[in-house]
Amino acid sequence: MESASVPEPVLLAEAYIGILDRLKMDIMLNPEFNEEHLNKRIAFAAALFLDGCRSFLQV
């Protein structure tokens, strides 16, 4: 991210880790959590992170 001149790369990475941590808690504590939920949340979290990073790029 630094090489792409994304400002605050550490802050963005920490935010993504926070999203993943919440996902981990949902997996551990929700007995109804299944593979479909997992795939949906993974795709959403990745898109949210990548789109957020792209919004900072000066293209």
C-alpha cells in the first residue's frame, strides 16, 4: 500500500484486521453461522477493504 501511495496504510490494515476479528467472533459465537455466511462476509470484507484503498489512490 505504501508503494501505491495510499495514505495511512497501517491504519487501513488495522481496520481490516478489526473487520476480520469481528468475523472470527461471529464464527465462534453464532451456532447458526455456516459456510454460506462465511463466503458472503469474506467477499464483503475484502471488497470493502479494497474499494476503500482504491478510493485513496491518485489514478
